[in-house]
Amino acid sequence: MLLCVITGRSLAYALTIGLVLFLLYGRREGHSWADLLRMCASGIWRNRYIFLNFVFIGMLTASWRASGTIPYIVTAATGLIRPSIFLMMAFVLCCLISFLTGTAMGTAATMGVISMAMASAMDVSVILTGGAVMSGCYFGDRMSSVSSSALLVSGLTDTDIYDNIRNMAKSCAVPFAASCLVYLALGLAVHHGNTVPDLRGMFSREFVLSPLSVLPAAVLLALASLKKNMRITMGCSTVAAVCLTVLLQHADPQELLLLLWRGYRTADPSLSAVLNGGGILSMRRMALIFTYVSAFSGIFHGTQLLQGLHSLVHRLSQKVVPFGASYLTALVTSVISCNQTLNVVLTHELCGDLYETKSEAALALEDSAIVTCAYWPWSVGAASVLSTIDAPDLSILLAFYIFLLPLWHLISNIRKARVRTPRSS
């Protein structure tokens, strides 16, 4: 994994080698090739509905770009920015976009790129801005109802995603507020200029910027608040965005299927880095990785390959609170897994039964495995964001939210454990 990241090769090479090694291990343990293939198939079949979610997420992100939804929201939100509060607003706006779109990479490519451009124009530290952007990217990547990682956790733990989001909102309230205060203090303390770029003029060359553009986002939030099925929710939001693309942006109806398939492509080179993306094809890499990881999961279950590590984690959880064991496990697995999906699956396999309820297990995954993948510069979770916004690796250390979140969860769990444990006389 690490070698693939360093050399820029696709992780598919490492995942293929890993699958072969796991299959050879299973064969050595006495399992037949047919049994091993059935294990792989059972892991993939168990998570089959998540693959369909990838299709809906791809269509949603493409249609939101084409309809002007993302450009309008970004333009309206950045109008609130002032140089002295820029860092805090960059964090908050990236939180907003990532919550609506459910993707760290998509947020980095839109609001993240814009934030870095504004930082350069206002002479604000790109290291600090990169940290604020990464923090905001993982806010929504963790708890958006259309986030592939949130849907993955929901599927693995067999929990309701809306219940998970409610729990995550409670868990992140203090870390979010603390991050806002830190970025506000840093923004007031560091040097900055007074120039604020004109984003409305830039986006108006490509789109009709109308308040109607928020309709797809409103549909998504309304149906999500009613706890409708996520595929129905994303489908209705996509339909609303497609209608706006034709009626408001005057797109050719004959090109809509191509748009949903390959994503949005702008004819303006100056906007391509910010707007291009989305589409079903954009999810193919995620789907491929998830196919491998689901096969790994089946092998782990069938061969008990992780049993030794599982026992070690259980002994560790008896010395610290269960979340402490989950967090340490996620830290270690994130170093070697190099991607979020495998990190989530490994952490779940090792720590999933440490908790009394499935909801607690889901929240522990969200507050550990989802964010620890962004700690390491060689991980896809960090490298994809940093390379997109052209920020230095040092920005990771200034992404306060992704460190405060598990720390607060750990502190809360330790306090609860002390309350439950009777004092010795």
C-alpha cells in the first residue's frame, strides 16, 4: 500500500496482491479454493446495497454541479467572508459543502480550491488554510447522509444512518465549536491583507446564479429530515437538479445521461479545477476498492485470520475504555491500510463487538477510523485532499477538528466509565 502511494501507482495493485496473499493463507489453513471464493462472494454480497449508493452519489454530485447548486451556495457563502475571520469561515464553509455533498475530495476540489485561492489573495498562511480546509472536508465526509463512508459504517454495523447522524451531531458539537474558536483566534492573530476575490463574477460566466439553485439541496435536507430511504432522497434531489439544469442553465436535454454518467465538464479552463467532476464514473475507483475490501471482510470472517489481533484488542479494551482500544486500533491500521474503506473494515472487524449496542459501535468507527486515515501524508485520505488544494503536509497538524473529535469522544467515555464504576470503600 505504502509503495503504491509513494510511487503514484493505483492501490488496485496492492489490493490484488493482498487478496492473493489472503487466499493463499486460507488455502494453507485447509480451506478449499471453492470455499475461499464463496467467502469473498459472501463479503461482497453482504455489502451489495452500498454499491448502488455509489451510483446515486455519482449522479447527485454531477447534477449539483451542472444545475449551479454548488456554485450558487459557494458564491453566497463566501460573500460573508472577511479577512480577519477567513480561517474560521474557510473551515465552516468546507463543513457546509462537505455536509451537503458528502465527499471530502469533492469539497477539496470546490470550496477547498477556492479557499486556497482566497488565502493567497489575502496573504493568509496556506499551511493554516490547508488545515482549516481538511478539517471542514472531514466534517461532512463523516456525518453527511450522502457520504459513502457514513453509508459504509451504517451498512457494516447494521444501523440506521439517520440515527447515526443524530449521534454524530451530539459527539461533534464540542470539537466543532472548539475548532471554530481556534481558527478564529489564529485568524485574528496572523497577518492578512484586505483583498477578497470576486467569485460571483467568476461563476456568473458559466451559470445563471439564482436562488432557485438551492432547490436540490433543500429537497435533500427535507427528505433526509423525514428519514426517507437514502437512495430515494438522493434520486429526488438529482431529479430536481436535472430539471434546473435544463430550465435554468439551458442545458441540452440530450446530454443529460452523458452528464450523469461521466460528470460535469466546463468549457472554461479557469473553472475546470473547481467545477469538473462527479458522475457515476467518478465512483468507479471507490467501487473497485470497496469490492476488494468486501472480499477481504469475507475472508476475515471465514478463516478467522484476525483472531489473534482480535484477542489483543479485547485485552487492551479492558485496560482502557473500549473507544480507547478502537482509536489505537484505527491509528495502527490507518498507517498500513492507506485508505479509509479498508481502515473502517479492519477496525470494525477488530473492535465491533467491544460495544453494548450497534449504535455505539457505529459512532466509535465514525470518530476513529473515518478521521485517522487523514493523519498520514501517505494515506489516500490525506494525500487526495492536500494535492487537490496544493497544501503542504504540515497542514495535517493544523487540521484541529480531526484530532479534537476522537479526543473529546475518549474524554467523554472515560468520564462515563468513572461514573459507572463504584468507588471502593
